[in-house]
Amino acid sequence: MSSPEYDPDVRCESDDHPQPCPDCDPRLFDDLRCRAMGVQAQAAYQEQVRPELEHARERFDAARAAYSLARDAAVPIVGEVREGLDHAIEALKCHIDDEHEIKLLKRAFRHVAHKLDRCGDLTGCYFTDDCDFEADVRGCHPDDIESKIVAVEKHVQAATTAFEDLITEPADLALRVAAVQAEVDAIVAAIGGDFRTTDFKRLYAAALVARRHLKAVWRGFANTNDYVDCLCRILTCMFRGHAAIGQLKGRAAVKNCHRAAAQARCDKLRQHTVDEVMAEYLRLRADPQRHPDPDEDPDDGGQAPRDPQTRQRDRQRERDRDRYGPSAYEPNQ
């Protein structure tokens, strides 16, 4: 926002009557006040979410260390379970002793596994939102700010849900390892039972399911870095989203402030119309050339009026300036 230069030799008085300065525009004062309100609104929102984000960062640091320890502890156990399951599957093949039946069981398992895959699951870094809101915030029209806030909040909520899901992965990993270990131990124990009452085909199907569970024990994370990078990406999205919401709330405060100021000016015009006419008269008297009349009648010695489209466009521009202020489209407001 530029301001007219101050010239001490210029006086806004003539004929002993106070004259409005030609460069005086009260809307500039409203703009400064509204900008301040925008900064306050943005700061208030950031302070509101600061404890939540700080706590999330602390939990991330703790989970990063805990997952590394949990994975290191799980690796040898998973190896032993896999070896025991392989031996159990070979033993079950011997007990069934029918290649055709084994092929049918494998085929049935593949069909069911395919159905399970279609059901979907939350494995690996399933959160893929890049959460780049800069362009949306910068180009958001003032009338779209509220809807844009709602849209960004949905992104933040999705990131928060994913964060809450994955932050417990260190403990969840240990639980999955223990569960699949117990699952395989039960199969091995059943194989050693009374062969006359044991359903080896059912045990073979259970072993195939246990092998699927064993493959999924890492939940799609190839190593510790994969998990940490995923969680960090989600946390970054939460920070970016809240930052964008803060900027939008600041711009919303600026917009609402300008609208209130415009309404107050209109109310004043309606209530004190004569006073405003006289003030405008004094302004024109001080410098009539600086304030041309767009609707001046040439028959009265004025300039030819502009075409209707140009006049309508200029009026709309003035209305927008009154409603939104000159800074309404600037970022970080």
C-alpha cells in the first residue's frame, strides 16, 4: 500500500474554511486497521493449535526411536517364526499326501486372498496427500475463503487420522509379531496331535493364512526409514494445513473488517447525506480536476460520460475495494 507524500507547503485550507485534503482517503485507515485484525486472527489461530502440534512433534520423536527398537527386536523372532512355519507346511503336505488336494487348497487360498486384497487395507504409507496449499491460499477469492478453510480442514483431519493410526506402530508391531508367533505355534502343536482326529487339510489352510499374516507383519514398511519418512510426511502435512488455515482465517478477518467498515460508511452516508454532500463540495472546490465526475453531463460543460460498460466496471471495482479493501488479495493476510 502506497501513501501520498507529505508536503509541508501544501495546505488543505482556503478562504478560511477547512478543506478536505485531495489525497485523503479514510479507507486507507480502515485498511491499516483491518490488516492488523488479520494478523491478530492468524496469530490467534496459530496459538490455538500450537500445543496440539508441539505434542504431535514430541510423539513423532518418541515413535521414531521406539520403532527402531521394536523392529530390531522383531527381526530375529520373525525369522524363527518363518522357519518354523516353512517346516510345518512341508509336514502338512506329507500328512495330506495328495498333490491334487494340495493344489485345490492353494487355489482356494488364492481366491480368498484376492478377495481380501480387493477389500483393501492400510498398509505402507497409504497417506499420499502432498498438502501443498500455497497456490490455493494465494489465489483464493475473498468470497471463497470460508469454503477453502473447510476444504483445507478436511486435508488436515485426514492427516491427523493417519498420524493417530501410525503413531502407535511401534507397539502394534510387537503385538502383530506375538500374534503370528502364537498362530504358528498353535499349528505346530496341532500337527503333533492325534493324527486320527486331526484335520490336516484345515491345518494346511491355516498355515497358508499364517504365512500371509507373517508377510504383513511389517505393515508394508520395508525398513525403519520407510516408516519414519511416512510419519514425518504426515506430520508435515498437519503443520502445512494449519499454517494455511491460519493465513485464510487472517484474510477472512481482513475481509469481514472491510465489509463492516464499508457498511459503516454507507450507514453514515444515509444518515448524514447533506453533510457528506457539503464535504464532497469542499473537496471538489479545493481541486476539481483530481475528482472527475464519471456521470458528468456534457451539456453542463463537463466531459463526455464514459460508455456504460466502462462505468459499470469502474463501479464494480470501487464496490470490491470497499468490501474487501486494497489488501484483500494479498497472501498472508
